[in-house]
Amino acid sequence: MSFPLVGNLSSKKDCGQAAMTKIGRYFKVKNIVILGSTGSIGKSALDVVSKFPDRFEVLGLTAGRNISLLIKQIEQFRPKIVAVSDEEAYKELKSQIPNPKSQNIEILFGTEGMSHVAALPSADVVISAIVGAAGLLPTIAAVRASKTVAIANKEALVMAGDIVIREAKKYGATILPVDSEHSAIFQCIKGYEKHLIKKIILTASGGPFIGKTIIELESILPEDALKHPNWNMGKKITIDSATLMNKGLEVIEAYHLFDLLPEKIDVLIHPQSIIHCIVEFIDGGYLAQLSTPDMKGPIAYALSHPERLYDIMEPLEWEKLSTLTLKRPDNETFPCLSLCYEAIKAGGTMPAVLNASNEIAVAAFLDGIFKFNDIPVIIKKVMDSHKLQPASDIDVILKADSWARDKARREIKKMRN
């Protein structure tokens, strides 16, 4: 269902918000669950929700250990249920909310608690934004509960993409991409048959080290790698952006989301982060999606789909876009991207092994245990040691994930000795 007035709002900027609020009354209010509410995606999602109180209501939140921020979110949005990562965080939260029943809120913890929140019967949209492998099981729970899953946790698709997509079809769940590049692709290919698409191109900012040599990267410190030029993200994703691993994980994600062969998924470095994707069609035509680099855009589109919300991002000043550059990535200096293509081609449990070893390697780099250039070295060693298995079920994936983490820790210990 669409409303003609939505298309006319752009000429009424002064009263646009009021008009959208009025329009919102004709829509069913969507109950929103946010998995990972205290992370960068979660905070941006709540920012969007707060601007459209007639359109969205926060039903449930889950978080890690940032209890102080979670308390503020609870006070503002009044969810019916929350879950935190572990018992320690649970005790801390309970100390802040000693009598949750009096406040009409239920508090849970652990993977089971987060999965319970993800599968709430009255939830309409579940935003999956937990960083890392920890988001897999709650995402699966939302899929099996037949939810619309706005997926920002790329690791769920990297580790178990075949299973997630299969379960979504089985249970009638809808998966909407939240990563800026995948949201852009989704918007560009909407209405086109797959056989008309020749190639999709993901763009990457290149992170803070674009143009650096391997020798120059030897002296990189964690604080240097965390200075992303365009995006405000969590630490792990920011390091992944600097190594190009984040873009490689997005290639795997696109492989599952859009059912395209790896050779039909390309990557170009685009430092300005204005062009988020380019789709090439079989007739030689192209469609691209452009916007300012702001995650609230794809988040809002996933929440409101198939509609659009008014005034989410700052408009582009076209006359000031003097240069938009695109170039091939340097796979020798940044080998993580190539490792991701290797993982896709190997299939089975290899993507889960890639992801797990990367998480351990990134954590070690952030802790100052080894150098930036050692991250892909560790990942490669773990992948080369892995005995590939078919990704038949979640237990197989989780066992491969656990093995890879242990193997990566052992390799890191050897490197330090």
C-alpha cells in the first residue's frame, strides 16, 4: 500500500515532519526489537525510531555490557523486555532496576535470553546488529519466528548464510539488508530479474590506510587504525574496514543475499563513500545508489520498507562533488579481501573459520599483542589447517567456529614466543 502524499513531501520541507507524522497514523505501528542496541547500528536505529513515534514502538532491546547506556535507552523507550550478554551484566542491570515488574519490564541474559527477545511473537521488525558470531543464534531465532529481519550482523550470513537463507524460506521470514552497500544493491535491483544482472560492484572507502605500502603498515598502532575517515563504527568493524576484511565479509554476505556467483561480485575502492553500489546490467547499462555516508539511511529504509521516511540524511550538494574516484583494491597489501573470495569458493565451514579467526586476530591487534600485518597471516594459517566440512546445520558451524578460535589463539601464542 502506498500513499500519494508521501511523494509530495519533498516540496514541503518546513512542514515535512508534521506531515509525515500525520501520514504515520494511517500505518500500523511497527513493534521493533533491536539486537545490539548499544552498538553504533543500534544507537542509529533508536535515533531513527525516536523521530517517528507514530510509526515505531520499541518492544525489546538486547545489549552487551554497556549497562549505563542501556539504562538510558530503557528510560527513553520503555521496552517490555531486555536481555544482556551474560550473568554479570544481568546482575549489574538488576542492581539498577531492582524491581523490574513494577516498571513492566522483563530482564533476561545470555544467548538464550537474547534469542527469546529476537523471537517475540508481537515483534514486527527485528534489527540484528550484534557484532560478531554472537549474533548468529539470535538471528536464527528471529528467522525461525518468521520475522522481518533487518540484518546488520553480517557474520550471521558469513558463518551460516546457506542455513539462514534456507530457514528464512522455510519459515516465511523476510530478510532486509542494513549494510549500506547491500541496502543500495537491494534498492537498485528491485523489480529486475536476476538474469538481467551482469555484475554488482560493492564500494569500499579503503579505510585510513589507502595508498599505504606493506612496509608502512608495519608500524601501524590500534589508535591509527581506529581513525576511519568517513564512518563512525565500532572498534571491530573499523579494524575490519582498515584491513578490507569488512568488504570481503560483505562480498560473502552479498553472495547469499542476492544469490550471485562470486565472479559476479566485484569491489572498487571509493574514498569519498558517496557511491554505495553500482549494478551492471547485461545491456551495458548501470544503476548506482548515492548518498551521504550515514547509516541512518539504510536503517530507516529497512524499518519503513517498502515506504521511505522523510528527512533521514543530509542531502548531497551536487555542485560541491568535484571528484568521485574509483580504483581497484591492492590485494597484495590488503590480502584479507582475497581470503574472503577463497572462503566463498571453498564453501562449507570455511567462511565460519575465516570469520572466527579474524575476530581473534583483530582482538589481539587491538590488545597490542601483534602487528596490523599479522592479522591476515593468522587467518591464512587457520584456514590452511582447517579440514573442510559441509555446512549441514548450526552445530557444525558452531564447532568449526570454536575450533578456529582455539587454533587462532595457538597460532598467536606461537608468534609471540
